[in-house]
Amino acid sequence: MAGEFDFINWIRAQSLKSDNLLVPPGDDLAVVKWKFDDLLLVGVDQVLDGVHFDSSIHTPRQIGKKVMNRNLSDCAAMACLPAYALATVALPRGRNIDYAKELYLGLREAGDAFDCPVIGGDTGSWDGKLVVTVTILGRSAGVKPITRAGAKVGDGIYVSGPLGGSILGRHLIFEPRVVLAREISARVSAMIDLSDGLSRDLLHICRESGVGAIIYADAIPVHEDAMALSQQDQRPPILHALHDGEDYELLYTASPTDNLPGTRIGTINAASEGILLQSEWHREPLDPLGWEHPL
Ligand SMILES: [Mg+2]
């Protein structure tokens, strides 16, 4: 694209300080010294204009931050430490280099908070909308990766924070729960980050672990944004807490004797019991609602 050399030079000038980055962005590949004697965890996440953000409303800085934070949240879900990130940007024709720089600075800002530099990427222009992908490299750093598959019958089910109504703005400015994940990692049996909504993400844990679950409606911490949204759409706040996406809190299971940080919202049951929601007066199946992205 026009100005590509300028852009690469500009990125090089952003002084990526890492003793382990032997060849920085600007060559065919970056070269890092993987000095760690541990496991490498790798993931990639893509965000699309009109689905995960709206470029007519959100700034490129915000968009870049969000993409990076989604990847960092996946690191939290596995209890690994973020190490390096790579990004690609499909830039709509007409967006200039300054726009790409702002995207980069958003990525960078979010990554810096976890010592996770952007060590490579690719940018191109096309006739479509803005698409940004980030590939994240994480390391286990002494912690066995936590998967979705370890929940056991009798485990408590916990969430790290209040849920619902993230469309009101939190979906752009959340903080990935990397620090908490590392803190609780020795005690949790399964974990996931809440990107698709509690009802859907709980289903992932139950399927992968081969278990059922009961959730106590009264125990779910409902975010004040869910209350505010309820005023607008008349949908009960609890439904927002159960089904809205993009909370980016952690959902985890652990032996209930452990005094874990977070809020206990339920118990793991045998698979044959299904996934149930216990309300004041009755129990009903907790069906994951088709998650429609807020935008
Ligand atoms: Mg995830």
C-alpha cells in the first residue's frame, strides 16, 4: 500500500525494547529468542467492522486495544502469560497511514500493559471493511494450562465479576483477567473467558468436561450496565447477565472447599442432569441463547 515503507519505518521507530527480539518487525519474519523452558500457547482472533466494532463510531485506537485485549483475555482463560503478538490489518481504501498508526498504538497500549510486544504483522488496503487479526503467543511459565475440560461433579462454578450490558461500552475497555487467572490457576479445574455470554460459555465447559451444571439465578452478579440496558429494552437484567456477550470475565470451576476470589454462581452436576437454572420458584433448562453481537 502507499506509504508502506514509511509505515514500517515508523513501526521500527517505536522502539520495541526486548532483549529477546533479535530481528524486529521489518524483515520477512521476526526472530525471537525463546529462552523459556515451558509450553508455548498460540491463538488467533479476528475482528470485523460491523460485527465486533463499528468504525464509524469507534476510534482506531479503541479498536486496536480491543483486538489485543480479546487475545490477552484468551491467555487469561488458559492461565498463561502473554509473550508476543502479531497483527494483520485489512484497511479499507481511503483510510490513510495515520489510521493504521492509531490502530497499532491501540494494539501496543493494550500489549504493553502485559509486557506483550507486537513483533510482526502485515497491512494491506482493499475495497472491503476494516478487518484486524491478532495472533498471540503465550507461555505457561510454571502453570499448567487450564482447559475447558477439567470440571468435576461437585465443583463450584465461579465468575470473576459482574455480567451483562457490555454493549453500553465495556466491550471496548475491559481489562483482561490475566493476573487473577495466574493467582487462581493452582485451584481451578476448568476455565474459559466469557466472550459469548455465560449461557454459551458454560455450555463449552460442560461439553468439554462431560458434565452438567446448575446455576443459581440469585447468585449471579448482575452488572449495573445490565440494569441500565434493561431500562432501555425492558428485558430483565438477569437475562442480560445470562446471555449477553463480551463480558470478558472468567468463568471457572473448582472444589467448593476452596475459598476462591470471585462469586460462586452454581455447581457442577452429572451430565445426565443437564444444564439448569435455579430461580426462586423453579428449575428450568438453561438454554444458550443465540448470541447476537450488540452492534
Ligand atoms: Mg476465549
